[in-house]
Amino acid sequence: MEKTLVLIKPGGVSRNLIGEITKRLENRNLSVAAMKLMNAERSTVEKHYAEHASRPFFGEVCDYLTSGPIVAMVISGANAVKAVRSTMGATNPVEAAPGTVRGDFALTIDDNLVHSSADADAAKAEIELWFSEGTVK
Ligand code: CDP
Ligand code: MG
């Protein structure tokens, strides 16, 4: 059993895709272990994307993540880290396969609707960052 962090970014929330995205994870027999609708603190987003701090898109992605409400959730299940990444699809939506969240609902990399942890170490750090209160399950 693994846990991983998912963010539904402001574009996903404003387009009313919370249910659609969560349904796809649950359909795959992944479970919601914690979930909250929130306005992210910029400091949290900057820590979350710290690996990209020197990249040209860092400021924009931090602006985007703080531009409106997001959903943060912890998803658990067998092989959850890889299973969630494959459900979400490639970072650039025009390269994401049809049938993935990004391939079905997004068009541009700056509005690619979702985040999910890249590997087990990132998942552990990101869950601690976003759910300092701990998870429900
Ligand atoms: O989200 P993912 O792990 O698939 O991709 P990443 O390479 O870790 O990049 C983090 C986020 O930065 C992406 O999801 C995009 O929202 C954003 N990004 C961007 O706006 N432009 C790029 N050239 C690369 C990433
Ligand atoms: Mg990433």
C-alpha cells in the first residue's frame, strides 16, 4: 500500500472537475485518505515546487497555484504513486494520452489541472507539507 499527494489546481476547481477527477481515481480502486478545499499559502506552494525554483516558469506556476481554491488530497492504494501519475497523464496535455485527466480535459502546460507526486520520496515530503495535521486514513 502506498500514499501519494494529489492537487486539483485552480483550473480544475473552477471548471467543476473535482468530482470527475476524484471519480477516476476511485474507479481505479484508489482511496481518498484525506481531502480539503483550500486557498494555498504562497510559501507552501514555493516549498512544493522548490525543485523548480530556478526554472523560468517557477513564478508563473506559483502565481497559478495561488490564484484560486485548490483541492489537496492524499490518495492511497497499491502502487498509488505510479497509478495516479498514469491516471493524470503527461505534464504537457498535448502529449498526454486520451483517457488521462490531462489528455481529456487540458490543452496547455500552464493549466494542466492536476499535480501528483513523482515518486515515493516526493510523496512522503509532499504529504507532510500539505497535511501537517496528518491524514484521516
Ligand atoms: O506536474 P508534473 O510533475 O507532471 O510536471 P513538473 O515537470 O514537475 O512541473 C511542475 C508544473 O510546472 C507542471 O505541472 C506545470 O504546471 C508547470 N510547468 C510549466 O508551466 N511549464 C513548463 N515548461 C513545465 C512545467
Ligand atoms: Mg513534478
